[in-house]
Amino acid sequence: EVKDNLLKEKFFVIIGRYTRQKNHLLAIKSFKKLIKNNYDVNLLIIGNGELRSEYVTEINNLQLNNRIKLIDYNKNIPSYLSKSLALISSSLWEDPGFVMVEAAACNTFIISSDCSNGPKEFVGSDNGILFKSNDIKSLEDNILKFLNMSSNEIIQKKIGAKKKSINFTKLRHFKILSNNLI
């Protein structure tokens, strides 16, 4: 259960190790513009890793400690996903990413970098929003695009992601392996 007061408001969620690959600093910096433009949204980053102190320093420097919260990775991910506005994946490189499949299963909108080898293929143009990898303006513009989308368009993209996630189930992988081994 999500109990933190910050999370009772509208929030985006990022899930992943605190590493260079995940590029969370890009998302942290993008939130400064959202707050400056009076968008009433928060950011939750769930994970662990060597860059935690760097994230805390940047959040403090941007004076966003009341809008961005870091918490350790835990098994309650579906609860956070289902209560969030959207999942943001700012990775520089990534496989399709279990977190995207989990977000789709939780009926959570996906905003992802267009990095190669996964997110681009999973999200495409029909299953969420892609932004140009490592481009803060592209991320800011696409978060704003999401916040201004119609509920019908959001629902259609969530349905697309959920349909796409079916390709990543254990049963689907079992069938593919079984067909190739027989």
C-alpha cells in the first residue's frame, strides 16, 4: 500500500537501478520545468545503486525535495505502478525491460526513451510515448504531451501496451521454446 503523502498526489514513477545506464538524472532535471510551469505532479524513483547520493544532491540543488522521492527497491512495485500517472523509462540502453511489461499489466501508461534494443520495439507509436534518448527537451515535451492527452487516447495506448505484453509471458516463451525444440 502506498502511504506517503507525496504519493497520494499525482505522480510519475521510475523503477530501476541507480546507474548511468538508467539515466535517472535526465528525468530529475526535467521535473524542474514541470514544476516551474505549475504542473502539480511528483516523481517517485524506486531502486538502489551507486548514484543515489548524486541523485539526492541534484534533487536538493534543484530544490525539488518536496516533489521527488527516492525509495529502495521493494516487492510492492505493482501498487506503485497502478497508482502512478505513468512509468518513465529514461534509459540510455535497455532490453524490452520487465518493468514495461509489468507497467502494461498494471494498466500504467509508458513514457520511454527511444533507446535501441527494447523500449522502441515495445512502446512503438501505439503503446505509449517515446522521447529522444538522452534529450531533456524531448522528455519534457513528451511528458507535457502526455499530460495534455485525451483520456481516450491514453486508454488506447494502454490497451496497445497490454496486448504487446502478452508476447512476454512465461507461457508465450514456453510455447516458442517447445516449438523450436520439437
